[in-house]
Amino acid sequence: MRRPDWAPETIDIERPSAARMYDYYLGGSHNFAVDRAAAQAMISVVPESPLIAQANRAFLRRAVRFLVEAGVRQFLDIGSGIPTVGNVHEIAQGLAPESTVVYVDIDPVAVAHSRQILRGNHQAAAVQEDIRRPGRILDHPDVLKLIDFNQPVALMVVGVMHFVPDEDGPAELLDTLRAPLVPGSYLVLSAASGEGRPEQERSDAAEIYRRAGTPLAQRGRAAIAGFFDGYDLVEPGVVWVPEWRPDSPGSGEGAEGAIYIGGVGRLR
Ligand SMILES: C[S@@+](CC[C@H](N)C(=O)[O-])C[C@H]1O[C@@H](n2cnc3c(N)ncnc32)[C@H](O)[C@@H]1O
């Protein structure tokens, strides 16, 4: 199979990636046959997977708008994904041009494509790093250049923690990322949950992602809410993502099928 220009030499295009599967759910074009096959397998287990991804992405966009309105001008977006419609820098810099954004992702395609669309944007950068090595993220030269830790920061961990199993110490790594933040900073976090889903569906989904090399940690609402330790939750708290400050009244209804649970917390 021919390797397209946007695919770095280092990636294995015969193995699905969670980032490229998510790109496919969102209707993007940075995915290969192997990703589409894995995503289709997932769609046969959970037919509404594309809608679930769109709802999570819409939550992210609403949260960024909320944060800009709250005065935040710095965004550290970890597990940022392959760029899609309404990226963090587009929303934040569209509303407040001085905003700075650092995207961090483990996936080489996500980072390469982010760098491509950020060309000429001196207030945004993309870094390839693993959230399980938070110290390396905080010490990265691009993070130190664009993020002033004396000012509030929006730490965004949207749709990622279900790729961090308990044995990798998710609470500890979030503590490390919170440590340099000043009060008035925010955490935006959502994660795919297993809450209320049939056992068979959970195990089929787990198998699909295990084969992609990214095993799923499907947590319930209480565990996801626990990731906000140290933060005061912004209303309405930790909810199905469509219920988080929907754009129009009623548009968050029927949200319990959303799989993603998330919220926004303010550092006290
Ligand atoms: C479901 S997508 C979420 C993308 C975006 N944050 C959003 O919510 O629309 C998950 C992203 O997390 C990234 N990811 C998975 N494990 C990671 C890790 N250990 N460190 C950093 N990024 C990771 C994947 O590569 C993928 O781009």
C-alpha cells in the first residue's frame, strides 16, 4: 500500500491506531484501511460510535469557549488527536487571538498533521509525547516556551484517560500535571466509560482496542469524577458529555447513551 505524504515513515500502517479510528468516526481522512476495518468492527458493536465521538468533540469545543470567556489564554491539550473541525487553537485564538496552545499526542500522524496546520502560527505547537510521562511533557521546550505557569492554564485531557490503565497510575500522573498550575487554572477531562453498558459490548469493545495495541480502561462515573481531585467542579459537574452546558436547551437530552463522561474543574 502506498504511504500518503501525511503518514510519517515511522508508523506501522498495517496496525490500527486509536487516533486514526477516532478520525474515521469523525469523518476525517487521515486513516488507513486497517483503521477503518477496526472502526467498523467497533461500529458493529456500538452502532452510534460516530455520534459518540462527535458528542465528545462538541463537549471539547463548548469547554474551550467557556474557558476563554472565563479569561483563560493558555491551553495544554494532551491526547489532542488528529486535527478536525473546530480545533482548540481555532476556537481559542478566534475568540482571543493572544491565546497559546500546545497539542500533545502519542500518535505520530496526529502530531505530524497538527504541525502541518500550525505552520506560521507562532502561538501554537504540537509535541509527540505520552501522557504517562507527564514530567517530560512539562519540561518540553515547546511547553516552556508557550505556557507561562505563573498564569492560569487549561489542562485538557479529553477522551484519553480510558487509554491509561490503573497500573500506569492515572491519578498520580494527573497530580504531576496539576502540580505546576496556579489557582484559577482548569482541568477539562472526559473519558469513555463502561457505565450502564452490557457486559458483552464492553468485552467486545475491549478486544477491538486491545488488538489495536491500546487496551481500554472502561471506568464508571465515580472513578472519572475522582480524576477531578483538587479541583472545584464547574456546574453541572461530571455528566454525560452532551449534558455539559449544551448550546441549546434540551440538546443534552437522551445523553445516557453518550459513553463519554466528563466535566470541567477549577483549581482552588
Ligand atoms: C479519542 S481521541 C481524543 C482526541 C481529542 N482529545 C478529542 O477529545 O476529540 C484519543 C487520543 O488520545 C491519544 N492517546 C492515547 N494514548 C495516549 C497517551 N498515552 N499519551 C498521549 N496521547 C494518547 C490518541 O493517540 C488519540 O489521539
